[in-house]
Amino acid sequence: MLADFAAKQTFSNLEMFKKAKAASKLSWLKRDTTKFNTGSVAITKNGVHISGLMESRTNLLDITSEQATIALSVSKKDPHINEIVTVVEYEPGTEFLVSPIVIKILADHTRRTGTVINYTIFDKEGETLFTTSDASKVYNIYVPPILPLDKIKDWVPQANSHKITSEDKVLQLRNAALKGMETHFSADSKTSYGSAVIANGKLYFGGVYSSFDHRMNLHSEMVAALAAIMDGSRDIETVGIISNKFIDELPHMCGCCRQFFSEIQEKTKREIEVFVFSFDGKQVFRTKLNEYFPSSWHSGLSFDERQISKK
Ligand SMILES: [Zn+2]
């Protein structure tokens, strides 16, 4: 079995603080001079899943480090999270508030796994800012019924990545996307999407991490990208998508994901290639992201950058 899923692990507060702080170094931030950053660690009885914050230039597509660790635990078929620890760094003198959105994401995860999540936030010095033994009980106006998903009952923890072999790369991409599809995590969808990315000689994959409000869903392409980036493989060169909803059609990437990947491409300066597979294996659509999404939105220069460019 993988070292990542070794025997049941217990950690001291100091160990968890250190792991979450290390996770914040993996964050994908809009600017180097950011004043806010977080890192999270999600602990299950099988292992540990870590993630930094994933910021988007649009802000709309930001992914909190807590949701990212949850989505990554699901992509590894290890969804029963007992504990999430976050380290937050913020500007001195500003007030820190616990995000109700993160609390809701945690409550909704418990709703679908039946596993209670202990949630703790530390500041960067290790002082406890917030702690609860059950994130689903924080808000008494939001107490959804616990209905664990059927599909997770048979799940056995797996890796969400593997090395590329010398075999057909496109076939490996498709097969990895199919593996990602198995981890589509939703309470109400009968169909599934899966994606895989190639980065640094490895394939990373994941499925949709859906939310009850349908507003904070993570699409499978985003989960696969998170898997790579939070493993330190930032140079994503290929993304592939498949869905059992599109048997003899192509499940094209949505506009949000095109923007999401165009921001990755802008930062890494590595051109991304897109593969869209029909489920029956008969159609493959292949294109460059720049052709697929020629006019991505960008925020222009920041005030500071503009001042520098004027000099
Ligand atoms: Zn999408």
C-alpha cells in the first residue's frame, strides 16, 4: 500500500500546525506580495491530505485550502475526514473572521460522509484562532440531514496520480480521466465527469466535487489541476476530460475551467493542450488552450506593477 495511506495516524497540535504551515507554501496566489494566505491539512484514519489556497485572478474561481484538501481526499477515495487544521496568515492589524462559507463546505462534507470534522484554525505563530469539535454544528440555522453517499461505502484509498509510461500518452490520459470519473462526488447527480492532467511526467486525476448549492462546485478539471499543483507539479501541459453523460458526444470544457487553465498557463508560460473524449471512445477533440479560449480575462496590471512599468 502507499506510504501516504499508512496505518492510522495521530498528530499533536504542533505537528498539525507545522503540516498546515508547510501546505501554505504550496498556495497558488495571484501576486507574490499577497497579504493573505492559508494552508490546510485534512486527516483521515488512512492518511493526510494537504493543500494551499488556490487563488484566481477572477476571484470568482478561488478555492479555499479547506475545500481543496477535501476535494483531494475524495480524489484519493479517502473522504472520511476527522480533522481539518488550517494556518492563516493575514495582515497584522486586520481582524480575522472565520469564513461561514468554509464552515458550510465542511458541514456539507459531513452531510455526505457521516463523519464529523473537528476544525481548528491557527495563526502563523501557532495561536489558536478558532476550534470546533464538529463543524456541522457551528451554525444552528444550517443543520442538514446526514445522508452518506452510497458510492463511498466501497471505496478503498488510492493514489490520485501515477507516472507516465512509454505507452500511448493520449490513451493514458483518457484512462486517468476515467479513474478520476469514479470519484465524482455528488448527492444528486446520476452522471459523472472525470479529468486528468499531465505535469512533470505524471498523470493526476480527479472527479467533480459538487456542492448542495451548485455554486461552490469544483469541476473535475479543477480537481485534477489541484492534485498536480498541490503535489508541486505546477507545469501542467495537458488536460483531458471525459463524462459518462456524453456517450457519443464531446463533453467540452466550460468557460470557468477554460479561464482557470488559461490563468495557469499565463503563470507557468507553458502552453496547455486540451483533449476532450467521448465516452464510447470514438471521438477525440484535440486543441491548444489558446485556440479553445483565445481571449481569456486578465486583470491587467496592478497599481504597483503599473508604477514599475512607468519607470
Ligand atoms: Zn468546468
